[in-house]
Amino acid sequence: VTEPLDDLAADLAHHGAALAQHADRVAAMAGRGTQNANKENVMNSHIAIPQGATHTSRSGSGYEWKIVTLLCLGFGLVGIDRFMILPLFPVISKELGLNYQDLGQITGVLAIAWGVAALFMGNLSDRLGHRKVIIPAIVVFSLLAGLSGLATGVGSLMIIRALIGVAEGAYTPAGIVATLDASRPGRQGMKV
């Protein structure tokens, strides 16, 4: 998984340089400062690739589909994990003596932790790189999902679910941007 993401990073660096050249040409044609044109292209660099630049990857659209499929599987695991407590609640409630108020607190703590983590982890992903956030996030939430079975009461289950929310909140923004980066510009909307 890491080798294709390294290729993706090289592709992005190539396209960033092409965008800077394109921004200079646009600024010269528009008669305004290059600095303003560069800012606009940097903000939209995940959306458009300048004319003449090509999407270069080691194995073309096969590479794109492999990366997007892996990321979709990750999103599927995140989604299943987020809602798996609901159909399992009748069994869990008998074993741990939980009620519906506890169910609300357990699902609420995961959602709040997810949202807060997504705010901060998206920024961290931009600084460190998607791979350095996505891989640990999947490993951590997978281990914590297994650890959920060892919970002894509502308190321990809420703590575990909150930590799962942090890990899943880290995966979500990094996974979305990685999907956009791996997709060709004409297919980004379809992939996300």
C-alpha cells in the first residue's frame, strides 16, 4: 500500500509544479500579479490539472482503481464500525446491563469524538501526509473495535468508543483527500 502512495506523492509534486507554471501564464495574460493567480491555483489544485499536464501514474487507471478501492474498503469498515453497536445492542445490553440511555451515550460519545478529531486530524494529514494518518487510524480503530468485546460496563465501553471515534475521525478527512488525489480530475466526484 505504501509504494503506490509514494507514487501518488510524486504525481502530486509534478502537478504542483505544472500548476505554478500555469499560474504564471494566467497571471501574465490577465495582467495581474503572479501571487494572486498562484493563490487561486493552489486553492483549487485538487480539482483541476492545467491543460497539457497529464495524470502520470505507474499503471494508469489500474493504479487509480486499486487505491480508490482500498480507501473505499476503509470507509466501509469505518461505517460498519460506527453503526455496529445498534444491531448488537440487545445482546450487549443483556450482558452488560445497559439501557437505551446508555446506548445513546455510547453512540453520542463516538460521534462527538469523531467530529472533533476530524477537525484536527485533517490539518495534521495536510502537514504529515495522508499515509501517515490513514494507516495508523485503520490499525488503531480495528484494534479498538476488537477491544470493545472486552468492555465490562458502560464506562469502559464509552471510553473505547470515544477512542474509536478519534481514530475514525482521523481516517475520514485524510481518506477523502487521498481519494481525490488518486482520482483523475474528471472522475473525482464519482469516486468521492
